[in-house]
Amino acid sequence: MTTVEHALRALLDEGAADGSLGPGAKLPTERDLVQRLSAPRSAVRRALDSLERDGLVIRHVGRGTFLTDVAAQHVEPAPADTSPAEIMQVRQLLEPQVATLAARVATQADLDRIGAALGAGAAAGDFEGFERADAGLHRAIAVAAHNGLLMNMFDVMNTARSMPVWGSLKRRTSTPELRSCYHDEHTLIVEALCDRDPVSAGEHMRRHLQHVADTLLGARLSFLPIELPPD
């Protein structure tokens, strides 16, 4: 996530928290954002593109940029001392189930957004571009589950991905070959979603996140089934 995007998201969070930015609220113009964020217009536009892919804003030509219901929900950040291992544990517990649900209830518009995020990952030529697309894809899948409580849980978890320790670890382990492999795994997940195959969608997501955990942490984070005592 770029510094400008982070600042813009913080601006939206502050507005949602203090009530100045509710669902459907119009955002300041690009010119105003350039001045407020002290950033080039090109960087502001890229940040707005990212927020639009995540479903936080919607832009209408000639009318402006508006906040969606999703962005207006205030999300508490993850604890500041959250470790990469903790992030991956939560992702492995949550996201396969999210993919399973999304395969059942996603609309065609949801699948189109997911496909666009997948395409952005394929077109990304560097680490930053792929990371933006990667985050956009996983969030688009969560949005497609159409469950507000689940979305809130996902967003809390997702705030941890903006922490410096997570970004540094991802950058150190990233290579073009690894990004290509992750894209292939993403493709399998998306194909299962489009096929409306909940079992395959969940399993492909589980395998993908296991690969991410192995790459980042150098040790397997496995979740074995819990054996319940007999009745």
C-alpha cells in the first residue's frame, strides 16, 4: 500500500468515525485531495483506483467520487503488536470459509470485480503493483460473500497487512517467479468461484494461503481438526 493510499484510507476512516462521511457522501475533488494529502494528482488517482477496486468508493463521470456503505463502516485496527504468524493463522482460519460462501452467493457483478482484480495481478510488473492487486482480489472475494459481520472481521484482519513488519517480510520474499505462482493459485480460486464450486474454492484458497505461510514464515502453520469428546 502506498503512502498516499494509506493517508487517503485514514482520511475516510476518520470521516466515518466522526460522522462527517456517511454512506453516499461525496469525497473532496481530486484537486482538494492533492492539496490535503500533499501528493501528486497521479498518485491520488492511483489511490482512488485502489479504493474503487476494494468497493470503498464509486466514481461517476461528471459528478464526482462517493463513499459506499462498506467504507462508511468504521473498522477497528488490528493490535499494533500483531505478528505475521498471527496474521497468517487468522487468514488460514477465515479466508477458505469466505471463499466457500462466496462461491455460493456471489453475483455476476461480484465475479466481474474478482476477475478484474485477477487481471490486475497478471498485468502487474512490480512488487507494489502485485501487492495492490493481491489485496484487491482477496477483498473482492470477501465482498462477494455478502455478509456484513464477516466483512467487518475481514477488514479488521486486513488492517494488519498494512503494518510495516508485514510489508517488509512480503518484500524480502517476493520474486517474479513467486508472484507468477501466486497468480496461478489465484486463478484456480477464481475459476472455482465462477464454477460455483464451494468445495474447490475453499480448498484452493486453503492451499494458496498455506503456500504463502510456508514462504513467509519458513514453517508450516497447519490446522488439524479438533477431536471432540464423545457424548
